[in-house]
Amino acid sequence: MDYKISELVELTHVPKSTILYYIKEGLLPEAQKLKSNVHRYSEEHVELIKYIKYMQQEMGSSIEQIKGILQNKNQSMASSFSMLAPLMETLSGIPSTAKHYTKDEFIDYFDVEPDLLEQLLEDDILVPTNKDDFTDKEASIIRLIEDYIEIGLDYTLLKTYVDQAKVMADLECQLQKQLCKRRTDENFSTLWKIMFETLFNAKSYLFSRYTHKGLVEVLQEEIRGKKD
């Protein structure tokens, strides 16, 4: 579908002057010139503008950094808004409707003990997406820790989860780099499918099934023990 510049502004909520600046800087392709004063823009312009906004607002990327990524698409999987945004939003586990709090607001609203909050941040058990950005996701983890403390149980297991999560994160980043090395225009969608399926299907399947297997063995031992 083709768009006038006014329609492109309305779709993306980006001013005309900014769109023209992006074109001048090489971030967007030139518009299709039908006549001397008639220009049309495509779906590619829409996605690229959304991508640029996302990289600036969510990743803190500069125009030069974004330009570098877009100029080296075959070496980067971070060059597609339609792929990158859903991946990062799903990984964050924070719905778009979630309410966000600064640290001080979070402490007051959820009646959190400041020392406990600082300890959990130091232990890397709380991992807010930004330094001063907390949601009810962090509150649910704190409530869990408080339950541990209430019954006098150390939360060592969660600390071990942190260590394993860091190992897994490193492996998954290595996977992303390997996929980038194999990227072509033809296999790009397949590479993203591999990334999504590995992170959100295979990992969940393997972890849940091995926990299930371990619990079955524990239960079987308990049953045998009662019979004995």
C-alpha cells in the first residue's frame, strides 16, 4: 500500500520534518516520485520508522548506531521492528498495560522494606528492565521472598536460579550470534523462527519436563518408602 506523507505522519506519529531527516540521513529509502511534487511511501517506510522509534526509545540507540545496524542487515538480527519488538517485549514479561513505578513509588505503593529491596537487587534476584522502573512483576517476587523469610527458609534456590539464568542467557546470546553468521535475505524468517521456538518453546518444554521427571522420581521414592 502506498501512502502520502501526511498519511505516513498520521500512521507513525512522527513529524514530516523528522521523516525527511531520516531520508536525508539514509535511514529511510527515498519516496517513490510519481510527479515533481507527488511522492508516495510504502509499508517499508512505516516499519522502518517504527523500528527507529523503538531503537531510540527502548534501546537508547543513537541515529548513527541505528544507521550502522541498517547498513549491515546481514550481520545483525536487530534490524527488523516486526521481529525485534515482539521478542524483547515477550522476554521482558511485562504486558503493555502494566503500571510502572520509580523505586520510591514502588516502595511506597507496595509497602516494601527498602533494605530487602536493595538486598534482592544486589543478589540479582530482582531484575527490573531499567534501573528506576519497577512493576507488579517485581512485587510478586518480593512477596515470594517474604514467604520464604516468614517460614525461616533461606532462598538459596532462587540465588541458584540466578546463576543458571546467567549461564542460559550466555548460551542464548551465543545462539543469536551463530544465527547472525548464517543470515541471508532468504532464510531470515526461518532464523527468527528458530530463535523464538528455542526461547519460548524448547526451553520451557525441557525445563518443565525435567522438573516433572524429578518430581515423579521423588514421589515414587516416597510411595516405595511408605510401603517398606
